[in-house]
Amino acid sequence: MGHSFERFVGIDWSGAARTSGQQIYVAEAHRHGGRITLHSVLRARDRAAVETFLRGGALEPAPAWAGWPGPTELSGRRARLIGLDFAFGFPAAFRHPDRPDGRWDWPDLGRLASSLDSDGAGVRERLAGDPLLAGQFRFERGANATMHLRLTDEELAAAGAADGLRAESVFHLVGPSQVGIGSVTGIAMLHRLRSEQRVAVWPFAEDDALDAAPVVLIEVYPRMWLEHGLHKNEFPERVRQLEAWEHQGIVYRSKAELAAASSGDALDAAAAAIGLARSSPSLPSPAVLPRESREREGWIAGVQVPERQAADNPSPEAAGGAAGAAGGPAGAAGGANAEAEGTDPGRPGAGRLRVVR
């Protein structure tokens, strides 16, 4: 693929459905040669403000953050890679209410998400009100819905078990770890953004579209870029992480380190921006991924494509994916120089889990 990225944005998508309860942070990092600078971390007003930003507008801050340095607008031609921390797709086992034959694809999922999120609220109620959908989600503890995972979620858990890395099923809607509602609202936004010529969503867009778009969106799991055992909700722990990054050569500008230390969500946004900047100067073709992943499920930046899956893909690019799974440069989640670019050999990035290159 043709893009060479120098600017990276991390977006923490967590927060309540109500505008007043959302904690949405946006961080921007720049990469010049081997030097990475965290330029800004800003709390956005809400998810709608983030969508406006992704369309090329200025990011409107939360009221208390007015005047605080924020990310540059995306209206220029400089290529940006933007990571968002929600599931871009659903497991292949999902039963789409409009596709009883089971042959749904990502645009089908986007249309469904848009209908569930039609007014920005009530997603949970709409899921519970549809008999076919309700039986697939866990709305309360003890419910017997099957918690299916995507292939990328399974690979994350297998590679990051020692560090406690585990992606929650989108069907789990109980407790603070749930990701389903945020993923539905996020997928609905991605579906709307598909009409923007400047924006492409990896891995669902074609190679030509990804090469042409100056803004490429990719799914991230920020925790994989934090220190092992870090308790991000404790202020001293956030400071420890920022000091570790500084020791590793990360430079801070515009009070970015102060903003990143303000909350666990802010630190996640910074981790996503820095993690992508460290290891993603370019992206592989979606063809290196298994068919289900590139057509329905999506893939987390940083999770190694299993060699057996790449070998099952008959496309020429998949041969590169298999090489990447073994540590070569073409894999969707691995590069031969990952350790040289700041990955701790003791962390998941040194083994089967590597950041997208």
C-alpha cells in the first residue's frame, strides 16, 4: 500500500450514551524519522464532536477544556492513521436479522447499527426489543447467550494471556467492561463515514480506496501499549506510564503529558496515538487477513495474523501475511523491526502479538 504515515491520532471512544456522561479523548502524535512526539491530548465534547472532527472539522472540546491544545484538523492532504478503541465488526457467528441465510457482510452490519443508533440513544432498548437480536446478547449476569468472539479477539487473548490482555465479546452488555453498545454506535459512525472520499476504514476498504484516502481509520486496543500490570485509573500509575514513555524517547508538547495524566481514558488515547506512531508508518493490504476478518469481523491493530489463517488465503498478498506471521515485514500485525522501534521484548509485541506496520 502507498501511504506513509507521519501523524497518528488515538481516540478513546468510551463513555455513556448520554452526552453529559461521555468521556471521549483524542490524542495526536507525530513521527519524524525515529522521533515520536505526543503533541496533544484533549477531551472532546461528545461522540458527535469526534465525528465532525473525522469529517475534517475542528474538534470541539468539552466545556472545561476550552482553550486547551487539541489535534490539528484533518482537512489537509497529509496522511493520518487514526485508531479507535471499539470493535469495528461482529463475530461471524452473529445472526443478522435481515440476512437469515447468514451471508451478511460489513455494510449489512453498518446499516443495522445505523438503525439501532438512529437517534444517538436507546441502542440497548432496541437490541432487547428485537427477539432475534435479544437472544444473542447478555443483558444481565447469568444470561445464557453465547459470548462469541472474533478471530482477532481470540488471537489477542492467546498472545497476551501473560499480560492479561483479553477483548470482551460485543455480545456482553453487563458491567464496566462491556463494549457492545459503544461498538454499535461506533460502527454506525463508520457506516456514515464510508460516504466521505477522504476517509477509508481498514480492513473493509479496497486497497485503492485506502491508498487514496488521507484519513485511514483502524481498530486499536490501547491496553496492549501500556506497561504490564499498570492500573490506569490511579494517578501515580498514569504518571509512571508517562515517565516510562519519556525514558523510551517519547517527547511531549503543548502540555500533552498533563492532559494524558488527567484520566485513564486520556491515557488510553495517548497510548493509541503513541503505539501507532511507534510501529505503523505504513499499512498492509487487507488481503493478508482471513476472509471473515476483512469482510465481517475486522482486525485489531497489533494482533498477529495466525500463519495458518494466512496460509488458507489463496491471494498473492496472503503469502506476505504468512511471512509476517513468522516475523517478516508483510504481516498485518508484525514487522522485523518491531523490537527496534520501542517494543519491549518482554511485552506481547515481541512475540505473536505485534503492532501493525
